[in-house]
Amino acid sequence: MINVDAKLTPNFKLSEFLHEGSKDGLAVDILANLIKTAGMLENIRKRCGDKPIIITSGFRTLEHNREVGGAMPDPNKPFEPGNGSYHLYGMAADFVVDGLTPHQVQEILADWNGGLELAPTWTHADWGPKRRFYIS
């Protein structure tokens, strides 16, 4: 049984990356990716003045990803990072930084070397290839 209250890093617990039902069958490779994603968020937290981060979306099952309108994988390609949302692989997080707007976070992370998305009320970051996208 997975301990969802386990700390992945000093400031992030596994439970913060999960939604209802997502811990069932959580694969070892996804868990390893979530540890790396928590480390990514520790880096972002430091860059944002050590302000607390609230994760609004972390790991997603296929069903949950479909429900929230995330990019779905192409069934004709291997199920691997780059095929569909990075949330499916535990490699991404949507979040808010306490006291900062998403635009301010985007400015702080202007040199981010992974995926970065600015939405009106949250920021998305992942450790896939460098790319930028915006939701209005």
C-alpha cells in the first residue's frame, strides 16, 4: 500500500500530486517521475522567493485527464512522454504560488528549460522539452 502522506521533498507530499482514485495502481515509474516533479517544484519555489506552492493538478489518470480536457495520447503511438499530457506520466504540475500572479511566475521562470504554460489562474510546468503555451 502506498503511503500518500509520504514526503517526496521537504515541501511536497505525494498526496498533493494525486486526485481521487489516482493512487490505485500507481506505477513505480510514475512514482519516480513524481519525485523528480516535486524536485522541480522545489526549484520553482526557491526561484519564487520560497513562497508556498499549491498544486492544483499533478498526476492524472487517463480518465481524469479526459475529464479535465488534457491532451490525450495517440493510441497509434507508444504510451510514453511526449504522447499526450505530461501529467499522465507524473512529469507535470499545475500550481499557484502564494502571493504571486501566474504572470509574475511566468516572468520569474522566463528561462525555464521545460514546458511552461500560463493560464489566467495557474501556471503549468513540466520537465519535457522547452516550449511555451498560453490559455486566455
